[in-house]
Amino acid sequence: MTAESARHQLAGLLALESVVDIALRALVESYRELHRDPRPSDSAESLTAAVLVDLCGRLLAAIADHRRHLARRLPRDDHDWPF
């Protein structure tokens, strides 16, 4: 992998991260019950929203991990990327 392709992948990861972050925040704001521990009386819709929030969080962690690996492909003095 070249430094240029690493920069392109980093840009793509930033776009993906932004979309996932927006989705996560929208879910949390749409389902206020996600701000507390789940209860047996919670609707199925709330429970599946909680699963989506968890999966978004995991995806954001995986994106950050992948970004760290890609960043190693760039020369140390390469500051020509906005991430």
C-alpha cells in the first residue's frame, strides 16, 4: 500500500465514521430510554435501537483501530492529511 492510497482510505474512513456517528446520535436522541438501563417493560423497538447503538459503537471502535493501522503506512513527516 502506498502513502497515497493510505490517505484515500483514511478519507473514506473519516466519511464512514461521520455517518455512523450521526446515526448513533440520532438513535440516542430518538429513544430517550437509551439514557438509562434497559427495563423488561421496554418496547421491542427500544431494545433493537439499543442493539443498533451498541453496533454503531463497535463499528466506530473498529474504524479507529483500522485508522491507526493505516496511519502507520504514512511517512512520519507526512502531514498532508486532515485526520
